[in-house]
Amino acid sequence: MTKNELEDSKANYIGRLPLSLESNGGVVSAILNIHRYELGMDYYQRYESLVRSVKREDVVEVARKYIDPNRLVIATAGP
């Protein structure tokens, strides 16, 4: 993952948050996530800074933790 790819991903996550809260269902889902994962009532106020604080090393560490290359299967379809 390049620096630009990471920055684009961060911008995507930050930019789509308001869209996810435009419907009643989106707001309810957000509230449920706050309670389910004990994020704190100020989570969405902190959201942008939390996303911006993610570093490439953080992404690599999580990928290594959850993705086992020996068990990974990639499927493609199309021409």
C-alpha cells in the first residue's frame, strides 16, 4: 500500500461517514455500533482524527494478524 493509496482510503472513510448518517436506518446503525462496541458517545466526533491517525504500519500489522497467506484464495471472474 502506497502513501497515496492510504490517504485516498482515509479520505474515503471520512467522506462517506456523513452519507451513512443521512437515513434513520443509518443513524440507528451508528448508535447500535457505539453501544455494541463501547465506542463512547463522542466516537463520531473523534472519528476523523482516529482515521487520520492510522499509519501504513498499522494496516500491515492488522493484515498480518488476520490474513494467512497459506490459506488465502483469490478468485476472479471476467475476461
